[in-house]
Amino acid sequence: MKSNKDAFRDYLELEKKYSAHTVNAYLSDVSFFEDFNKVRFEQEVIDDVNYGQIRSWIVSLVDEGVSNVSVNRKMASLKAFYKFLLKAKQIEVNPMLKHKALKTPKNVQIPFSEKELGDLMQGIDSPTGFEEVRDKLIVDLFYTTGMRRAELIGLRLYNVDLSSGVVKVLGKRNKERIIPLLPIVLDGLKVYLKERADVENISDADYFFISKKGLKLSESFVYRLINSYFSRVSEKVKKSPHVLRHTFATHLLNNGADLNSVKELLGHSSLASTQVYTHNSLAELKKTYNDAHPRNK
């Protein structure tokens, strides 16, 4: 008979379709709480606990210097675990029912400006050779599609349809979405594929983006690539693929795109996730308003 933790793993993998990384993070948090209870309360099983025990763990984590953000993540894992046990009729009361997340500072992502993007793209306008062509295309795809880093790395050759001018992206929870490609990006794709055809001994042949040794790109490589390129044109502290994704959404909204369309392009499951990008659009709207209204002259 499976333990509740094993059943929880199956639930996350098969029903929720979470990635292996997310599943392991959830189970790791549950195991940490299990270990805490064994030491503090001499309780081997955490299927039936009260909120006081969970509160003790929160206090212990905070005393150890764990950030509120990390504590909230651990509590989210416990909340999912006990919600699952309740659904599976393994418990009658969810001990996390009245839990409230710890307060955390709001980190507003600062997107790159249109000038910074323009300066960068102008500086790499004429790439030569496989690596330069590939790197420019990666920057272009992030900025013109808003895809996530893992989505770009996971692209397969058959995901890119040059004749239809679209790319099929496999997002979170294995949810597929189709993103249109701009003509200038289609041109870059064709040039890249021509250069890619000359790479010898390709091991990861199915993957669209590869290294010069024919291997699938790593997440750290793509992060360093974006950071390096944008260090040329921006003094912002954070220069990452996620900031570029944020920039994509912000620039679309600033130029009149509606929120629902941006939601679909980003692959968000709800508008609430997309609304975080309206902060910068509102700032742009206020600037335009202050510059244009006669009463402010």
C-alpha cells in the first residue's frame, strides 16, 4: 500500500502535471516538516497534525534566518499536501485552513526600455558564424515571443513552423500554446537553421538550439548569454531571460495590446498573473497624461 507521500507524488505528477523540479521541491518541504515533527513532537507521521505544530515550524524557520519568501513557499507545499489528504479522505480537517502567508516585500521587475532594446539589437545587427547568429536569435525570440527560458531551451525542431510563421511552445504543466513570429524573426530563424546544418556531430539533434558541440543548451548558459548582452546597454541590476519576458509584456501593453491577448501569449492560466505587468504600463500612461494634458502646461 502506498504511503500518503507517495500518493501525493503521483497526484502532483499525473494529475497536476507539475515538472519533476516542482514535485521534488514540494516533497522536500513536506519531508523537512516531517523531520521537524519527529524531533520537536516525537511524531513519526504528519498526516494528522494541528496548526500549532505548523506554527512552531514557522517560528523555527524564521529564527534560523529563513526568509519570509522561502517560508511561504514551504507553507504552500504543506497547504497542497493537506489539501490533497482532505480530497483523498485521509484527514477530516485541513490544519492549514486558517493559515495566512507571511508578509513579503513587493519586488517590482524593472523592464528594459525600448531604447535599450533598440541599442542592443543595432549593436548585434550583423552577426557572423553559428554562435553569433544563434545568440542574436535567442535575444530576438525572448523579446518577440515572451517565452520562458525553459520553454526556449526545450524547443524542438518540429515546434518551429516557418511556413505558417508560428512556434509551438510547451509551457508549465505541459500546456501547449502557439505564438506568432514576426517576419524579421522568421528571417533570423532561416539563417540560424542554415548555420546549424553545418554543425558536426550533433548529439541532441531534436533540439532547436544547440551548442557548437551539438548539445542542448543549459539554463545557466542562456542566463549568462542574456546577462552578457544586456550588460552592454543597461545598468539595471537584474538582466535575465525573465526580465526580457517582463519587457515583452510591458512593451506590448504600453503600445496598446489588451491584457487578455498578452495573457494568452505569455501562457498564464489567469489574468491575475498577467496583471503584475500593468504596473509599468500605468507608469507610462501617467507620463503620457502629464506630458499631454493642457492643464499641466
